[in-house]
Amino acid sequence: MTQSSEAPPRPPTKLYLITPPQLTDEDGFIAALTAVLETGHVTALQIRLKQADSNQIDKGATRHLAGAIIPLAQSLGTAVFINDDVELAVELGADGVHLGRTDMPIKEARALLPDEMIIGATCHDSRHLAMQAGEDGADYVAFGAFYPTATKQAPTRAEPDILTWWQELMEIPCVAIGGITVDNAAPLIAAGADFLAVSAGVWQHERGPVAAVQAFAALMEG
């Protein structure tokens, strides 16, 4: 019998949900998040709470929210990441940390973190940064922004072909981020994104967060 030389099918793209940068109604947000997580369609959740007057992480708000949602998320099979802060991620019992280009170097973070904790790395639109992140010990790389986004300042614009290039070369998962909605996600899924990182595309969806997550799941499973 002749063995097929075709590569096995790629697993479906998964949803990586990011909190809004500020919360005006924490109780309402926790209720909405609970409903979203209970759909079973959110593989990863990043707590990304920023100070209103800067791009610095709001440690107090992060600690307060994390105490309520990390046990919930983990009990439902969702991995939780803390944005920017390695020490805070360990303190809060998160599953990992996501590091931007101006945060702690990946090698330094890898040396400080327990082996089981996951490190994600922002790589913008740079193939070089992504390769370097993988060599330094990142467990996933994030490319973007692919579309205009109001959630954060995006210094670069990435094209979908960078996802295809990464899939052809590397086994480390890649995350697509930046302005992703149900309406524009399909090309990123087709290009090879292992995860779609979404914030406003879920929380500001016209039919609500649960409907948004269900729509993303239908796209990714289709």
C-alpha cells in the first residue's frame, strides 16, 4: 500500500478571547464572561486591563478580576493568560503570560517561570521577531494587527500570508490579532491562524458576546 504524502489536516482554529482594556461594570462583565465561557468555545482568555491614562497594566484591577474569573475559566477548560507581567501571572496562578516587545525578554521570563507556564510573544508583522521568539522559548507567537483596531495602538499592519509562511515552517502555534470580527475572520482562518485573538469583536458584537462566540465557532469549525 502506498502511503499518502499529504500532510494531516490542520486542527480547527480556536478562539483566544481578550478582556476589554477597562471595565466600567465589573459584575456585569463577569456575568457576560461566564455565559461566554460556558459555551465551551473559548480555548484561551487573556486578562488585559490597562490604566485609563496609560498603556501600563492596571495591577489592582487585574488582581481583583483574576480572583473571580481564573478559577471559573480554568474549571471550564479555558487557559488564562496575564498581559505583560510575569510576576503577576505567577502570583495569580495563571496558565501563562503574554509579552509585548517592550516587556521582559522571553529568555528571562522562561528562566523565571515554571516549565508548565506558557509564554506568548507579540511579533507584529516581523518574521525575524517570530523566529527569534521561538528560539528564545516562546510557546506561541502573535502576528498583527491584521485590521484597524480601537482596542490598542497597533504600530504595524500584518498580511495573512505571514500566517501561511509560519505554518509551513514552524510547529509553534501562531495567533492572529488586531481588529478581528466575525465578518473579517475567514481569510485569517484560511491562511493558517491557530488562534484568533479577539476583544471588541466579541464584547461589542451587535447581538451580544455569546452570539459572537457562537458565530466565531461556526466559522472555525466550518
